[in-house]
Amino acid sequence: MKDGTLLSCSIEYSAGQGRMEASNPKTGEHFTGMYTGVFTGEKYADCKGVLIGDKGTVIFLNMQVNIGNAFNMPYGYGDGIDNNDNKYQYQTIKE
């Protein structure tokens, strides 16, 4: 977000599609949604998702994901835009 707010997000690890959840600590808005991915190579997928907030915000996401394997969790990056023309960036943070 342009004000630097970080949204905490969790994405279900699955084949092809899954659930997502996020929250905005600044506004208190909670989001739920789904994503769908299409393999673009042996290790990569292009994904599109939507997060619908409980205060009316809808975020549309485009993500590029390394699908991971038995030894490494998936990771990726992407961007998005909401129904108020706010822009977002997505990236995984390994903990």
C-alpha cells in the first residue's frame, strides 16, 4: 500500500487453487478469498486471486509462485489493485 501498511496474509498450499486470508492492522479489515494457479513450467505457476474484505474492500491479485517441493515451501511475488484503485505488492517472507 502507498502508506507502507503491511497486510498479514496466509495462503493455502494446494494444487491448482486454494484459500487465502489477510488482515489490515491499520483499518481492522479482515479478508477472505481464493486463488487459482496455472503451471508455467516445472517449478512455477502464475496465480490470480481475490480477497474480499468485511468492510467492502476487494483486492485483485496477480502472483508468480515457485511451487516448492518436499524440502522448500512455496514462495513468490506479485501485485494487486483494489476496488478503490489502491495498489498492492505481494511477496513471501521466509521465517
